Amino acid sequence: MADSSLFKDKLLQLSRLSGPIVVSRIGFLLLSLVDTMMVGRYATESLAAISITHAIADTYMLIAAGLLLGILVMGSIAIGQQDPRAAGLAAQRGVVQALGLGLLCALASVASLPLLSRFGVQADLAAAIAQLMGVVALGLPAILIYIAYSFFLEGIARPMPATLVILGGNLINGVLCYAMVYGAFGLPEMGALGSAWCTTLVRLLMALAIMLYVHRFMADRADFGINRRFAWGWSQWQMQRRIGYGGGLSFGIEAGAFMLIAVMAGVASPLIAAACAVLVNIRSILFMIPMGVGFATSILVGMAHGNRDLPDIRRSTQAGLWLGVTLSTLCALLLAALPGPLLAQYSHDAQLLAAALSSMLLLALAMPFDAWQGVMSNALRGREDALAPTLIHGIAYLLLMVPLGWLLTLHWQRGLNGLVEAMLIGNLVAAALMTQRHYQLNRRGSEAPAAAALPDEGV
């Protein structure tokens, strides 16, 4: 009875923490969703271009976001150790890191464009992608600065300010994107290029807003020392970087695998590319629910890890898994029940809708396993187990899903169904291996020592 009561308390705590994070993650993806939907309704031939542009740029952005994940984990561990200054130091170093990573991501996105022709993407489509990429890349440093600050706030269990910023960004994006795509409110009609400019401008506004909150309006900012000078102390944030390396590789492997799926769809045909873009976009939006639960799980696990409380680590992991998979299953049922109305929000093109409709049930089947692996991988990172999720994602997505997608789609001519079948199998393998890793750690009966609190640099 006591264990049941503790689990319910943990589930309630997780629900309260994960709610704003889930909204924030959904809001983050809604920015590109609005672009995709408006461009898809504006011109079907532009849908593949804007989708592949975001697939490439977002791959690098997600790699960089993974490299910043140490801010969240070390922040939660610092709170568990009752050392707010350590959390502030993690944020200060992470923001500088975010700026550098943003510049690198912008350069990498543009440098990747010549590869499109080598993958067999048609010349007209490649040219459209290149034009859009020149604009989207400009906003990458800003969005990574926003991510760094949001990780800090989430790590100290205060996700609401970041959530409010992303909601405000979505309100501006909805109006501005419509105006710039279709030509309204005195702005010129720019089509897909207008949506790209809108994305960049909104990302800049979001970065400025969250910086203003943390540095000027957060009531206890002095406790975290967020405005104090700090020594770089390279050796003192080794664990933060290690978690980031694992997160960056893991996010990069997963995002890169889905980018290759998008490119394979483009090789198959522009119609399959557009239909695949719609399905991947739906998957990405719905995955934000278990991803938000996973980040909240990582925070609670990190706090328990800071206290070296193995039973609490187990309860936090179990509660996160139960909540994430349950919510994802409900979304999958909705997807399977209403595929037509959902797809109709993206396009009125009958051929595109017919191509995507047959694969929606497969996507619904894949979603609970996607949620399972997402929650468990974040729980592992909360335990400072940075390497295992990376290796598992490499096995499940790069070594299995991508080759299988090529075989099913291009070699065996299964079209879009082949790509979604490959996603389903990749998610299932990743979920199984993540679960096995947790059992392995639990059987050991002890945790690696929590990272020592960073010393005050005396400045």
C-alpha cells in the first residue's frame, strides 16, 4: 500500500512538472507545423521544399540541442544537492556554448545543400531548398539560445516561463506566417520564402524574451548567480559536456535517420516526399507529448540521483514510462480513428491525401513504442548514463531503420508504407534495448556517484 501511495504521489508530481514541458515541446514543433500547413495549402509543390529544408536544418539544431542537454541534467542534480549556484553555472556556460553551436549549425545546414543532388533530388526541388535554407539558417543561433535558457528553467523545475515564451511565439508566428505567405496586412505575397523569414524572425524574438526574463525578471536570479561573472573552468564542467556529447549524438542519430527517411522519400517521388513530410510532421508533433514527459522524468531522476536515492529513481522512471506511453497510446487511437480530418489540415491535394492515408494506421502502431524509448532514454540521461542511449539509437535507427527503409521503399517498392514500417521496427528495437539497460543498472543496486557540485569560482 505504501509503495502504491508513493507511486501515485510521484505520478502526480510528474504530471505537474511535465504539463508545461509538454506544452512547450508541442509549441516548439507548432512553429514548423504552421509553416508546413500554410505552405501546403498555398502550393503543394512547395511543401516538399520547405519540409526538407526544415528536416536538414532541424537535424543540426537537434544535435546541438542534445549537446546542451547537460544544462538540464546538471541543473536538476544541483537542485537535488541544494546548490543553486551550480545550476546557474551550468546555464551560463551552456548559453555561450549555444551561441557557438548555432553558428556552426547555420554553416553546416548551408554546406549540406550540395549533397541533395548526390542523393538524386531533382534540380528544381534542390534549388528551392537552397533558397529557403539561406533564410532558415539565420535563425539557428537564436533558437539554440532559447533552448539553453529553457533547459536551465526546466532543470530547476520551473518550466512555465519558457512555455509562455513559446506560446507567445506561436501566436506571433500564426499571424505573421499567414501574412508573409499569402500577402496580407500590407505585406507582399512570398509563399514558402515568407514562411522561412517568419520562422527566423520569431526565433529571434523568443530568444530575446527568455533572456530578458532570466536576467531581469526571475525573482531569485541572484541565488543562481545568473548575472555574475564566471570562470570558464573547463575541467569543472566535464560531466555537463559528457552528458551533452551523448545527448548530441543520440539526438543527431535519431534526427539524422529521419532526415535520411525524408531524403529517401524525395528520391522515390515528389508526391511521396510531400506525403512523408506530412506523416513525419504529425509524428513529430505527437511525439512531443512523451518527449515532454521524458524530460520531466529526467529532471526527477536527476534530483533523485543527486540524492543517491535508487528507489526514487525507479519510481520516477516507472511513473514517467506509464504516463508517457498511456498518453501516446491515446494519441495513436485518435490518429487511427480520424486520419482523414487530420490529413486534410495539411493539404487539399487528393493524390497527397490518398498516399498518406494508407500509412496512418502504421504510424499509429509505431507511436507507443516511440514514446517508450523516448521516456526511457531521458531517464537514463538523468542517471548520468550518457553513452547507452546513444549506442541504442545508433543500433535501432542508423543500423536498422535507415537500411530497412531503403530496402522497403526503394528496392522492394513499398512506397510510403515501407518507410513507416521501418520506423515501427526501429522504435520497437530501441524501446526493448532501453528497457534492458534500465534493468541492468537496477540489478547492480548502486548508482555512479553524482557529479560533485561545481565550486564557487570566487568572482
